[in-house]
Amino acid sequence: MTLALPIKDQFILPEGMVYLDGNSLGPLPRSVHAHLSEMVTDQWGQHLIKGWNQDDWMGQPVRVGDLVGRLIGAPKGSVVLGDTLSIKVFQALSAALPMRPDRKVILSDSGNFPSDLYMAQGLIRHLNAGHELRIVAPEDVLDAITDEVAVVMITQVDYRSGRMHDMTAITSRAHDAGAVMIWDLAHSAGAVPVDVAALQCEFAVGCTYKYLNGGPGAPAFIYVRPDITTDIAPALSGWLGHDMPFAFEPDYRPAKDIERMRVGTPPVLQMAALEAAMQVWAGVDMDDVRAASIALSELFIAEVEARCPKLTLASPRDPAQRGSQVSFAFEHGYAAMQALIAQDVIGDFRAPNIMRFGFTPLYLDASDVRRAVDVLSDVLDNRLWDQPRFLAKGRVT
């Protein structure tokens, strides 16, 4: 039995705020504070180093990985948490390339998040073995998957526009061409239904501070298809990825399961926050989340286009082709977003001119959408954005 949405009572949100930024940082679930307090006071405070065994801090990365895995269709024991998403991208890519040693092309698209591309560029420089990062337009990905390609590395949902790739078609084409498939689920996990087991992709990675509400700096995850786990050789051969870390052997021997993708000491406090945050997903069905998200985003688009003619839709109009976000282009998008934020309607800005709004039906409803458009219309109609304080850019946009 699924829960009715939204479940606003499970989140802490400031009174009067319309929070449309879950695609950059999810809000605080009520379950987190008590769990973190207990962890700090009783586990760390009273158990100290005994907590690694007594409170199973050592098992957190896989235990919490299973909670995330349920939302992306991953079998139990195939997802592990830890490090940042950039590190997980590096791990997946550095493990994938040796699986196709006779090929040199890493294929990605121009809509991919820059950090993924940066990690590929850095790995190529490090290997110095003639690899090439080939970047094509998102709509050209399928045709670009040839027998030259070693690895296809794609983010399912474009971080700017919300444009969503067809995971089934791309994964199938990659496998038909003999390539390894890596999916970045940063804007997918907790936002759209995903089934990595059915896809049979080799790797998937993602972060947990967005739609999974793990908090700022929450650890990232990596999925490895179970049948290839023992065949891959981790380039980041960290202590806790060893088969027996406390044997203190001088040579690396990878663990026999997903734990070989661990690197160093897990961020226990951050992982405890995420573990508590995942409680809000109990009984939540991703198909229900998707249906509610589409309804909210369709309402938002209709209201904005009716009342804010200065904005141009930058997301696909077909809801089946976009994730759980809607983006509009506006020449003064940064300043307009700051003016919105000043009135407690929280979205974010992506260069060069994108105003981005995330729709998370766990804590948003139609009344929130209508209030957001009321404020947006006022900001635009009365040029409230045209003030020095809204024009000055901060380090984070």
C-alpha cells in the first residue's frame, strides 16, 4: 500500500516558503535530527571507537546503499555509499575502460554535468594511453555509439533543462555495439522511476543530497552489476575496499563484493543523516512520485506561460521527455531568481540564463505551485529583480 502524497509533515520547511530547489539540495526530513542526536550523544559520545562494531558504522555504506538501491531497481548488495559523486564517476570510468582494452573512445554528450566530463578528461591525461572523450549533442548520442566506443557515460536527466534520455534505448545500443554503459542518476534517484537491474547497465552513480534529502555533503553512491563485480579492478584501491582491511596486508586484494568500491573511512555522521532521511521513502512508490511530479510541473508550465510571457520554456514540453524539473530562460534570470528567493520562493540559476525549478511531490502541492507563480509574476511585471542587491552574484548560483 502506498502513501498519499504529499507527506509535508515529514519535512522541516520554514513557514511560508515554497521550496522548488530539491534538485540542488533537498530539505531536512524530521527523522534526521533525532537520529543524528542519538548517534552523536549515545554512539559517538558513549561508545567511541566501539561504535564501528557495536553500532555497525562499518556496515553503513552497504546498508544505506540497499536503501538507495530500492529506489533505482538495484539488487540487494549491489550499491555502496561513500565519497563524492565525482569520485564515483572516476571509479566507474576507471573500472570500465579496462573492460574494453582495445577501444579508446569515451562517449558523452554536451548536456552532461561538467564534473563528469572533467573526471573523464583527468583520467585520460593520467592514463596517457590515447583515449578520447567524444562529446556529441544529446540528440546524437544513439547514432554516435559505434564499435569504436569503449564506454558510454551519460547523465539521464540534463541538469540545466531537465531533458531526459531514453535509458533503455541508449543502454541497448551501447551493448549492441559492445560498449560499457555508465549512467549518472544525480537528477534521477528519488525523482523518476529507474530500474538498473532491468537495464543491465554495468554501472550507475548518483548523489544523495538532492531528491534523497541526505543533506549538504551527503555521500554519493555507485552501483555495479552483480555479475561483473568480481571482474573489475578498482583504480582507487583504498584500505576499506580490501577483502580483509584489518589483516593489514601490504598488497591490495579487493573485496569479493560491492565493498571493493569502497575507498576510505566512510563519513559516518553524513551517512547517519542519510539513513534517517531515507525513512521518508518507506511505502512511497516511485510511479506515484512520477505521476504527481508531472502533474505539478504541467501546472507550473501552464501558469507561467499564461502569466509570465517574458520567460521561454527551456525544458522539453513533453513531460515524458523531462525529469522532475522545469527550466525557463530569461535574459535577467540570475537577478530574477534572487528576487524570488528574497520572497521565499526558492529555485536556482544555471548559466547562462536558466531559471530552474524542481518539483518534489513529497512536500509540494498545487497551492505551492500557484503561490510560486504569483510571486514570479510580480517579480517580472514590476521589475523587482532590477536592484543592485539582486544583480551581485555570489559564489553559488
